[in-house]
Amino acid sequence: MSAETNTTAPVTTDPALPPTDSTTSSSTKSSTSNLPITPEMPGSEKGGSGPKRQIDIPRVPTDLKSLLNTTDTTLTRLNKLLKTPGGLASFLSTTNYLLYILAHLHLTAPTRAQLLIKLNSYLGRSIPKIAPGAVSPTTPSTPLLPLALTLGDLRTTLRLTGLIPLYVLLKSLIKSNEPDTLSYTIKLAQCASYITFQALENISHLTNKTVINANWTNARFSRLGGTTKMMTWSCRAWLCGITCDFLRLFREAQLARQNGTYERMNEEEKRNVDKKWWSEFFVATSWYPMAIHYSVEGGVGLNLGMVGACGFLANLGNFLKAWEGTK
């Protein structure tokens, strides 16, 4: 809430200057003889030859200046980050899953009444009277969850164009001359899985937004269960794509050992290759529990916080890399 300006503050006026006319001075002298004499400020002289009183202008505290500079730098870098498609996607994803974690903690955190009861029990004091329903509210809620769901819906909307880069990837795979047949098959299967995932997600999302008629979706995809199971099948295709990612990584490591490519590298090259491999493996491992959870009807027991943790860890690397590029 913005503070309002005080329009009723008293206006300070300067005192009148002493008269210079002798007649006026004598008449004024008698009329002002009974007025109290204002004490002079310390250090002042009647002749004006004494030292003048200096008014210290308050300076901005160092901590505040540092905070303002840090905030300005952060907002400038954030602006650069949001201007790139990859930076925007990593920022939205990381923020989205972080909000899931915070929403879960907010919903499951003990209330003030619960903390008070525990504290008094530890101290051996009598438990104070608590209003009914204060210990365990019947309908816990948090404003963080609607915000997280809004960001999730925004990310799904932005992915409507995801079929275009997947088409370009598929075309490049078809034209490529992959020497290893197994690696080529894994990459082709992974691309097909992601195309299936994206197509089903787009149809489901547009149906939920009433862009596509639900009757048409139910009729065309009746074997999949219609609109109610469309996202489940989409996540199953996503799970297949992540599984192919594990197979691709293991095959790349196997080929590097077999043909001696890894042994011929120097130490710095080996560190870079290992770092890239483990980074991709970590991302796939972080996504995998979430993909399994949403691929099974009713889930496998992951709560909102666990889902948020999986997504946050999977996106953190891309976000930090994009953030470093804003320097």
C-alpha cells in the first residue's frame, strides 16, 4: 500500500527582517519591548563574525546503497535472461517448480497453535486453551499453489510450438550418417517419443481451453480414453523419451571406451566430457520419478513437494548456465 502525502503539515515561514528606517525603528522599539527575547543559537555572534552552524545532510547508509546496487544489477541481468527463449523457459520452469515446493511446505507446515502446544509441552507448562479448528485447519490453503498452477499453464501454452523444433530434429536425424546403428535407433526412438508427447499434450491442452471440441477429441482418441486420459498417455510418451536418454548416454560411454576416444583425451578434455555426461545423466534422473508418477493413473505417491523438487533439480543446471550468460 503506497503511503499518502501529508497535506496538512504546517507551513514554516521565515522571521521578518528588522526595519531599516529610524522612525519605524523607534516606534517598533516601544511596541516590541515587552516581547520575550529569543535565545541565540550556541556559537552565534551578534556581529556575525562567529562560526556558522552547519546542517549535516544525512547520507545514504552503505548497506542500503549496496542493496540498491545489487537489486539494480539483478534486475538488469534478469531482463537480459527473459529476452532469450531459452532463458525465459529456464526461468519459468525453475520458478514454477520452486513454487510447488514452497506451496507444499506452506500447506503442510505446523500452525502457530501446534507450535505453541509443542513448546509448552517441552517446557512442562500447561497447554493453553486453543480455539476449535486452530490446531488443524479443515481446509488448509496457500496463495502459492494458484500461482504455481498459473505458471504451469503458461509453460504448457508456450510449448504449443514445440513440434516445430522436434520436426527439425527428426529431419536432421533422417539425413544424418550415424555410424553406429544402435545409437541411431535410440535417437530416432527418443525423437519419436517426444513428438508423440508434444502432440498429445497440445491436443489435451487445446481441448481443455475449448479451442478443440471435446466431442471430437473423445471420438478420435477413444482408444486412449479420450480427454480424461490424454495427458496420462502424453506423459507415458515422455517417460519413453527419458528412458531413451539413459540408453543414449550409456551407449555413448560404451563407444568412447571401445574405440579409444576417451583414452586419447587429455585431462582437461576428459573433465569436460565427464562433466557434460554426468550433467545430462543428472537431468534425466531428476525427471524420471516425475515421469513415472504422471504415467500411472493415480500416481506412485509423489506429493506436490516431491514433484517440485524433481523439476527444480532438473531445471537448475540450465537456469544457472543461462544466468551466467547474462554477465
